[in-house]
Amino acid sequence: MKEDCIFCKIINNEIPSTKVYEDDTLIAFNDINPIAPVHILVVPKVHVENLMELEDNELLVHIVEVIKQIAKEQGIDKEGFRVVTNNGENAGQEVKHLHFHILGGKKLGVN
């Protein structure tokens, strides 16, 4: 855990969140500034800055499995959804803790 990381604080229940999923390795919660009707963040509990630093392939597989599960639970698996992870400053990564955005619930633009 990183002391000044907002996601680490959410993982430690120091900051409230609206959780939609949690297990020993991941937490998923609603984004506080959603850009789609469904906007959920999937976050590993271990502090990894971005995808380039992730060395645990099993964790990555688990993340994908959980994303698929959440998409089904949210009812966006049939109509479609987007999964985004920003890596680094030029990509727009605001929180330096690996996380995946699940976006859906409406027709999304092509960008």
C-alpha cells in the first residue's frame, strides 16, 4: 500500500466508495465522476502504478474474469461495453495505481 494513494485509501476503507465487487485481490467500485451510465473502476489491492509495472499474469487474468462478471451483472455484456486503462501522464492517468474503467449503458463514441 502507498500512503498517499487514493485507491489504497479506498482499499483500506479510509475513504468510502460504492463497491460492486471485492475479493482478496481486487476491488471494484462506481466512479465518483461517471462518464457513462455504468462507470466502474476495477482496482488490484496490491499497489502497482500502471500496466507496465504489472508482472503477475494470474492477476491480469483474474482482472479480465472479474470485468466480464461485472459486465454481466450490470447488464451491459450483450449490448457492449468499453474497458480502458490509462498508462502514464500522456495517456491521462490521474491516479498512479493501476485501474481499469468499465464503461457502458449507452452507445459510446468511437474515440
